[in-house]
Amino acid sequence: MQMFPAQSTVELFPCPLQGEISTAIACDKQGRVKALSSIWPARFHPSNTEALALPGASVTVIGREGITLLVEPMVVPAPLLTNSHRCADVEVN
């Protein structure tokens, strides 16, 4: 008799949550995230995400696999230009 399921099922949340990294997460390394007033094990979803999230960074919690939260790096929108700025005034490196 098997006491634990052979494979965890991925559950994606209908409404993503915001979390904060407490232990770094990399594409090949699980870390920890503070979400819903608790600290949880977490990994990027999909697991081949080429990113690094350092402690204090915000992430989007999109689901779970067992007790492990599935996260995506939070996308920070670019600042909006006001009428006093023109595209020619902005340097792109």
C-alpha cells in the first residue's frame, strides 16, 4: 500500500497572489516565499524559467504543487512618459 501519491498535481489559482521572496529562487533551485502571512517552499513555474529572485523581491504566486508554491517573476511596468518628455529624450541602452 502506497501512503503518498506518486506524483503531485499542479493546481493553478484562479486569482494570482503577491508574494515576497525570503530565500532566493533560481531556475534550478527551490527557495521560500512569504505569502498569506506564512513562509512556503516555492519554485518557478514553469521550472525552466531563466530568472533569479532574491530576498525581498516581489513575485506572483500562480498556483501550487503539494505545499510548494508556483511563482513567476513579477513584471514591473516601465514608467510612463509625461507630455514634457519626448521619445527622442529617452536613451535606450
